[in-house]
Amino acid sequence: MSRTKKIQLRLRRRLRHASSRLLFAGLLVLETLIFVLDLDTGAGISYSPFLMAPTALAAWLLGRRHALLFVVLSSVARVYDYATTRGLHDGPALLLYELLQSALLFGIVALLVLYLRGRRDALLRHARKVRDAARRERHRRRLDSSIRRAIPEDVAAIIRLTTSGGESGGFDQTVTDSVRQAALAATFTAGIVDGAALRDLWSGGQSTVPIEFWVCEIDARVVSYMMILGVDGQKSMQRELHAMVVEQPYRGHGVGAMMVDFFCTHYKHRRLVAACRDGSAMLRLLTRRGFAQLTRSDNQDYLILARD
């Protein structure tokens, strides 16, 4: 978290605390005014029912602890007024009864207000969840609509993303070499056009397998791509998520998750395989979607995962 955000959070907390203290002081002043007015009018007029107002406001605005405090204050204020104006000849038992009765009255008021506040908060939380779910659904549909099959004109963007993957450690560093990039561009273009490519098999040797490139385009910019390969020949029912990159500014915004979800959905009738580095974000995305480790690559750099 940046220093500016930390300062903003501190300021917000202090403002909340300051506003709570101001509210508390205001309610105490209101409680005192009602109490003084009740004493001043003597036995003729009782203003003690109005003590419900600061008690209810404390419960609604400040929460349980302050509500309990105002229940006690209001009960004591009501009994004190009763004792000095109307209960001069009553014994301790009647005063205790009056105190318990007052506490019950103000307590019920506070509990009802706290219940209503709880229901209000629950409705607000539910509304936020519905709003967030709708926002996520809109985001998902937007990403879904932006995922499309690559065309030869996308190769430059795919090479750019591949280079960024090599620089961040997701791919072998050789992909950052200009000669290697030119070879990759030719291979990717041929794969997009022909739908097939030569690959090294895990069991040894090479074979021509199906290859597909999918890109995610946002605001007319290709921000992610994935390369899907067949595993052991043209007729195999397996598909491997061989490579995937998300451009740095778009990481953490659900693009990678949507690409993986698209892979799982689009090829759901096939056995799915993926290769990724141990501890990578890709590994977490795949394991959450039911992929389990199958083996390691020959050079031990990659985990091979599968989902049936």
C-alpha cells in the first residue's frame, strides 16, 4: 500500500472517531437538557419519556456500548426525578422497582433500535453483494466478448506479450532475443494460418499437433493471449494450455482467470493439460479449477497438471 493511501486511511479513521465523539457529546447534552427540564417542571409535568430519544439515537448511531450507557443514564435520570419529586416517601424497594422498570423500558427501546439497525446493515450488505455480483458479471461478459481466435495481424502483439513474459520470468529468457522473436513470429503466424505445428512430445520425439491461439482484446488492444496445443497427434482428445500471458497493467483484474475459464469451457469435452512454474499465479488459477499435478518436465522447471 502506498504512503498516500495509508495517510488517507488514517485521516478517514480519525474523522470517523471525531464524528463519533461529537455525536456522543451531542447526545449527552440532549440527555442533560431533558433531565434538567424534567427536574425544573417538578411533579406537574414529566419529561422522562423523552429520554428515549437520546437512548434510541445512541443505539442507531453509535452502537451497543453507547446504547447500554444511555440505558443506564436514562434509567438513573428517571428514577432520580421520581425520587425527588414524586417518591419522597417511598422506600428503597419501590425505588429499586422503579429503577428496574426504567431499565427494562429503555432497554427494550435500545434493543428494538439495534435490531432495526442490524436489519438495515444486513440489507445494505446484501445490496452491496448484489451490486458487486452484477459488476463482476458485466466484467465477465465484457471479457468473454473480448476473447477471440487470433489472426495473423495479432502476431506482433503476441510477440510483445511473449517478450514481457520472458522479462518477468514466466518464459525462458531466450524469447527476449530478437533473432528468437523473429523465428517465433514466423512459427506463430504459420500456426495461426495452418492450425498445426511441430512440437516436442513428452515421451520423446516430435509430432505435428493442432495449435490454436486465443487473444483477449480490451479497448482495441490485445492484452493477453494463450497458446493451445494438442498433446500427441492430430487425433488426440487432449489439449494443453501451453502458454498464457497477461499484460502487466491488466494483471489482478480477472483477465487471467477469464482466459483459464474460457480454456476449461471451450475444451470441456477433452482431457485438459497445462504446464506452469511451481508457485506461480497460473498454478493457483489451475488448482482452483480442479487441475492436479501429473508430473514434472524433464528439466524440472515446469509442473505438468491435468484435469479429466
